[in-house]
Amino acid sequence: MAACAKPVYLDAARPLGERVADLLGRMTPAEKVSQLLHTAPAIERLGVPAYNWWNECLHGVGRAGRATVFPQAIGMAASFDPELMLQVGTAISDEARAKHHQALRQGRHAWYFGLTFWSPNINLFRDPRWGRGQETYGEDPYLTSRLAVAFVRGLQGDHPIYRKVDATAKHYAVHSGPEKERHGFNAEVSPRDLHESYLRAFRACVREAGVACIMGAYNRTNGEPCCASPSLLQQILRERWGFDGYVVSDCGAICDIHQHHRVVDSAEAAAALALKTGCDLNCGQTYGALLAAMDRGLVSGKDLDVALTRLFTARFRLGMFDPPSRNPYARIRPGVVNGPAHRALARRMAQESIVLLKNEGSLLPLSPGIRSVAVVGPCALDFSVLWGNYNGFSGQMVTPFEGIVQAVAAGTDVTYSEGCRASGDRPIREGEVNHVTREADAIIAVLGYTPALEGEEGDAADSDEGGDRRRISLPGRQQQLLEMLHATGKPVVLAVCGGSPVDLAWAREHIPAILMLWYPGEQGGAALADVLFGRVSPSGRLPITFVRDLASLPPFREYAMAGRTYRFMAEEPLYPFGYGLSYSTFVYSDLRLSAPAIRADADLAVSVRVTNAGSVQAGEVAQVYVRDLEASVPVPRWHLEGVARLDLAPGASGLLSFTLDREALCCYGDDGEPLVEPGEFEICVGGRQPDAGAGLPACSNLARARLRVI
């Protein structure tokens, strides 16, 4: 009877730790090493199925066929809406579970159909030249933290036993270009910048969201390879933050340790160093050298077991060794994938992500019954500008041109011309442009970047910087095309696609209406039309600063925060972080603090009343900024510490409440340690950043108060 008893690891009633230990105790050293690679093979004699750990869901389940395509991450960040981000994360994990279990029913254990997702990318978008900035939530540590925590919670679910899917916060840490040098680059950063700026979102994901996985970056940070860094992986992540999940390398990063960083001289030494420092899973093949490393005495069986315990704990928590009937997430059906509810959510997120940068003379919204509209530009009928990168595919993709055609009245004439290519020097099709604009009452120019022009190393085929950018101007002949459209004398609305700041200085002076569309996802064209024709009022805010020129920035390779982002820039930007217009106006009043003076360890309650003083229903993004007026160490000019959205009818008002904790008021010493100093602080609440954007119109006032910390 005993010989036929169910093994402990297959007994779902037994404690998780016992099950994992029992399974590991049955494996040979070679089997153990095989399970430390992202392409983990089956162990048939133990009933362990093959598993590929690599999966992506940056803004929808990626690279696995049909899925709902939400706006690119930087576009979702422009919503400033953590609650909506939670819904998006939940929808994505619904689709992930449905696709995974359908694949299993088909007998497939394929790449990109697992349950361990290497998203979100929470690196700071510290420099507009970085091609992967589009994958992030922008330049602000607080906003990135709030959106990342919400997204991770949506992905991982709230079941007491099973995780819905595993989220991965990446790339840990101090990683944001240059792409060409990432495999051997050393990012040098001060303790203050490290803890105040670069680590805040990772800390929040670990402590607040219980993120399952952390991905180590390719680069070195202060001399240590990130995937073998005692400082990052041991001292900070596990000892200080108490992280109990698993760490995965970026793909090929363990190989970089000896081939490009050259901190050791062999694959065996690189694999041993990374494993013993705390990198549990190798995306790549270098951990295959661990058997040889064991023979050389560089690692022990105990070292393998530490990593494998973390990895198999994750697989058990995902329900991979339990009957599907025990796991509620296994019952999510394929019909949710790109279903009507998720498409509606994608449209709502795209609506909230669109930023109105200019609306001179209230040109917008246009009337749906306008007599004639010309849609011009290389991004108007291009599916790739909906996708961004790390994307899935939807059968419901709506380009800007299609969205406009669907939105106008039956009697409206809509004409179209590509005008010019997105990049390159091929001439503008002047005759065609003149023909389609001749009778137009308004021109909608859809210009900007495509994923071929900015992105990850090797992916942006038309980038001459490995995915990064040397220039931030409109690419190719697009600026010339825009000037040609302006010269017609007709009203021009400029909709800008892309995942990063664009030089719009000429457009700001000459074009009456400008919208930032980002890479807006499958419903991007419909959402653009909703805003253009007034179905919804725009409410997005810039999650990044639009600088006037790159010459005002520190060198790309420098990671000091001085001179970077709205928090530390002295130069006036073209468009500031947090900026965005509305079709309405809002009044902030009755700003109240829970006390005029608080102790350094106390929380501060902040409340404010917001009133829609305009004539249309509209959404507003309230932003709370803090300034330390008497700090003894360098501190940001202002820093965001609260966001809230509300939708108000004309004349209606709402009361918003915020809690500012110790982190919102702390500064960081030279050693990187946080402290709250006694002194005077200023609290500012409004629909924009304080003291930025001279000469720019605003849709709200700013409410201010003083606070003393004693």
C-alpha cells in the first residue's frame, strides 16, 4: 500500500513547503540544473511537465496571437489612473489564464503561453533618447509606483492560495539606456539617486503588491552586474525589503557577466556567481554550465536547492501540480479573450490616455456633421502605431483614419493621403496632398513615430542608435508635410503618435490644436475620434517632460538625476510633466490639511474640493505636489505624491481626500537613507504641475497650503 501512496508533492492538501521539498528530494543534480533555465524540460518520471517561463504582457498578452491590445505602457501612464490600471491588469490576466489552459487542452506547452509574465517595465524614463521609454510609466517615481502596484495586483489576483499569474518587475536596477551598450555598460549612481528615484517603484512592488518576480538588468550598477549584485539582490531586495519571490535574469544577461562585463573568466564562474548572489532563473543557456561549476566546487547542491525552492514554490502557487478543479482561475474560458468587455476597456483606457496639448480658439471638438475632413499622414492608416512593442494582435484594430470615418455623419466627405513615409527622404506626395485637402473644412494630420523608429535593441529596424534616438524631431519629411498643411490656410489638428517626447516647438507656435496619441492600442482610432468629435473630453496628462531640445539635458550615459525630469530640471520645458488640457475648466477650493504642523512620523490628511466650472461633462486629474523648503540636502523642485481622477457634470463638484505618509515628506541623505527633517513644506493641488509651463493655458487653478514638520 505504501508504495502506491500519492507522493507528497502531488498532495494538494499538504503544506506548500513540504510539497516543494519532497519534489526536490526526488531530482538528480542534472534534473535540478535543467529546471533553472527558462526553457525547463519535462521530467517525465516525476510527472513534471515542460515549462517555458518566458511570457510578456506589457499592455496585453503579447506574442501569443489573439489578445486585447491596450495602449502602450507610456500611454496608460498618461491616464494617471491606478484604478483603471487595476482593471486592465485584471483583464490581461483573465486572457492569460484562458489562453494558457486552452493551450494545455491542446497538449501544447508553448513559448508565450505560460503563466509567468515578464511585465511591467518600471524603469524611470529619465532621458527622452531611450527607445524603451515607451514601455515604462514615465519619469516620476511616485506615478510609476502607483501604476505598477495596481497593474501587479490586477495580474496576480487576490486568491488566498493560488496566484492568477506571476508578474515581474523589471529591469532591476538603474537601467534606461543606451541600448547599444546595455550588455557591458556600467551605470554609476549615487546612493541618494538610487533610493530616492531608481528604486522607489521596485520597493513599492515588493512591499505593497507582493510581486512574484524581479528581473535583473543587463548592465552593471556601480560596478556590479545587476544579475549578480550583492548590493541589489541580497542587501536591498531580500534583506532590507524582505522579498521572498524569485529573480530571473534578462535574456542573455548571465552570459554578459563573463563575455562583456568580464568580471569573471568563464561560463561556469558567471553561472555560479549569479546563482549564489540570488539570481534563481536564467533566461538563456549559461546555467547549463552549473554542473561543471559543481564539479569545480564553485556551487553546491544547496545553492541549487535555494533557487529551485523559489521557482517551484511559484509553480505550485500557480496551480501547475494541482487538479484544475481546485483552482478558480483554471475555469476562465477562452471567450473572454478580446471579448466586448475588454475591447470597451481598451477604448476607455485609450480615451483617458490622449493628452490635449493645445486648443487655440476652441477648434476642438469638431462637429461630427462637418462637411469635409482630410486625414493626412503616415501614421493615419498604419496598424503598427496601434501596437507599440511586446504586443498581441486583435481582429478589432481601429486606425485613426478608420475611427474618424466611423465617427462622422453619413454626409461628411473624408479624404486620405499618406503624405509621406514615416521616415526616410522620399519626396512628399504634393499633388496627392493638395488634391485631398483642397475641399476640406479641416485637416487632421496624424504624424509621429512608429515602433520601427524607437524601441529595444535589435527591434527598431529603422533606428540608427540600436532603438534609441539621436533626435526628437518629427522623423523623415513629416515636419515639411506639416508645414505644407499649415500653408493651406485651413484649420489643422495634429495628432502625434509615438512612445516618447517629440519636438513640437514649431507646431506649438503654428498649429491650432495638438493631441498626443501615443501608441494607443487596438481601439486607438475610435478613442481619437471620441475626443476629436466631443464624445469625451480629453483628460490625459503627460507622464514625461517634453524638453525643448536635447542640448539642455545631461549626457545620455550619465545616471545622476541632476538636470533630469521635472523634479530636477532648471530649464523651461516645451510641455511640462503633468500637463494636459480639457474641453472644460475646473476650480480647486477649500484645500485643507489635517493639521498645520505634524510630527516627522505622522501621516498628513489632505482634502480639496474640485468643481467643473465649464459647460461640458469632463474628467479631471487632480495632482498633489510637495516641496521641501528648508531641506539640508539636495531635494527635487517639486515631487508628485498624490493623484485622483473624477468625472464631473457641468457645475458639479467633488471632494477629494489624500493621505501623505512619511515617504511623501522624506528626503534622502548622502548615504541614501530616508529622513524627514523638521521644517517648512509647501503642498500644492491642481490639475497640473506647479510653476511650470510659462505661457501655456491651464484648465484649472492651483490650491496651495503650508505645512510645518516638527
